[in-house]
Amino acid sequence: MRGSRTPAIRSIQSETQQSFEALSRHRKSQICEASKTTLVKASQWARGGEVAAELATSLEAATAKLAAKRRS
């Protein structure tokens, strides 16, 4: 059995990634426009996939800005 001796690899999502996944498609597309990326790459980031560092920081900032706006 191939791979029976290796542990399963799971990506751990941050709080901002989880909050991004909980948003509606409309809100996600607004964040994507603000950070100048596509919805596909943003979804990969939210699942814990590999994306460019500058893209990840811009998505985190835009998601955090929306969360702060909702709290006020």
C-alpha cells in the first residue's frame, strides 16, 4: 500500500481564511477586486493552498478590513 507509512497532511486555516470562506460569493468577489486577484486564487488561499505571499497579505488585509467594518 503506497503511502500507508506517512501521516496525512492537513492544511490549517487561519481565522481570516475561515471568515473569508464564510462570506457570500458577492462579498468574496468584492474582496478579490480590491486585492486585484481572481476568485479561484482567493479560494485556494482560503483552503490553505499555496499562493504568492503578496497576494496572501492583500487578501488578509482586505478580509480584516471587512470584518472591522462589520463590527463597527
